[in-house]
Amino acid sequence: MSKDLNKEPSIFDFIDVVDFLTELLAYRQNKNSAYSLRAFSKHLGFDHPSYLSRLLQRNTDPKDELVEGLSSHLNYSEQEKKYLLGISALSRLPNARQRGIILENLFSLRPEAHKELDALHIVQFLHSWLHTTVLEMLSLDIRVPVAKNIADRLGYPVTAEQVEHSLNLLQHMGLIEKTNADVFVRIRGTRIKWSGEQPNASVLRFHRLVLQRVQQQLRYLPFDKRDLRSSSVCLSNANYKKASEILKEAHRKILDLNEGDKNPKDEIYVLSTQLVAMSGGQE
């Protein structure tokens, strides 16, 4: 996604201090062309810009003074300061277990970013599996014309006209925007959140469509492009609720992998899990 230099970056959008500082500096220089690295360093509490320069070039690690300077200068809340301390520690801890513990805490600190949609837009959005897929595919290297290239990548039976319809809907919903280069990008902080608890016809239809698409893909995909698992287990009602929470957390962590991944995106995957009672159904 391209940087929005007109909007101050949020610390919660990053899991790397250097990436955050780089974008924060770019944002301030966009507002004021005379704003320098020296001025930025002084605002953060350092007498000379040499340390900040080395940090931005990844030749040194973030210091505790940097965290204090950022927290004070940006009027950070306690939650934001804890998050900043966490991502600062990530760069200094080579131990995978320690990093895992910190990431667990970071996920709990990050506010849930989501886009509030009205009922009509929810129904439109869930009408086809293609809308969610097109939204995610904008993270890939998609060339102009966008609709045709997405359709070609998804393959038959998807057409450019169907993708164009999805792009128009996503833009109307405020989830994506079109750049001057005729490229669509996702608007930062837009993650759909469905909070309905009762069975809903649109949600059920959407899941059926996703599963139908998965069945089509299984005919052609090699084993290294799919990870299918199925387990049968007896659970108490209390442990069912715990299992459901574990699945929700797993989904959230996998979604967050996209934000922390600096590598070019290669493919779009659908993550669909089922934890369904096998008894009590109807013919």
C-alpha cells in the first residue's frame, strides 16, 4: 500500500520502530519542506542527529530514551507507550520465544481497526466471495488495467466486468481509493468487522460461496498451496467457547501477518475454519 503522507501515521499500524519513524518523518516533511532530520532528532530529545540517522539506516538499535522522547513529544497514552516499548524490544531480541511473547502482548494492545458499514453495504459486500478477494488482492503487484489483471490472475469463471463491479462497490463503501496512476489502494485502518451473533442469510450464503470456490481450487492446486485440516473432538460447552476464542485469535494473528510482512505479496489465500456441532442438525 502506498503511504498517505497527508495523514499522521499511527504507531499501532507498525511492528517495526524504524518503519514507523521513517514514515513519521516523511509525513512531517510533507507538511513542512524545511523540516529536517536534525529538527526531528531534537524533538525526540537528542542533541545531535547522528543517532537517529544511524537508527534509520538500521545501523543501531532503538534506545529507551527514544521511546521516552516519542511518548512525550507525541503525547502518547499509556497503551501507545506500551506498544512502542514492545516493538522497540522486538528489534533487540533474537530469541524466537521472547519475540513470540512480545507479539502476543502487542496484539492485545492494538485497537481493532474496522470499518462500520450499514446493513445494505453488509449485504452487498457478502453477496459474493469476489468482493473480499478483490479487496485483499490489492496488496499484490497488480498492473493496469487493474480489473483485467485481477480477473486473469483469478482465472475462469471470473471476468474483468465482475472485478470492475467489485472495485466500484469497494470504492463506494470507502474501503479503497484510486490513485492518479489508475491503481487502487486500500484505505488504511479499514478492516471489516461483522459483529452479528445470530444466523444471518447473507453470512450463510457468503460462507457457502467461499466453500464452493475452495472446492473448485482443490482440483488444480498443488499440495504446497493448501493446508487442510479436520479433527473431531468432544467438548463441554465451556471448552467450546474457549475453542471458538482460540480460532478467532488465530484468524486475527494470521491477518496481522500481512501488516508485518515486508516481502512482496505472492498470492491470496482464504482462511476458513469450521467448529460445528455434528449432532442436533436436520435432514
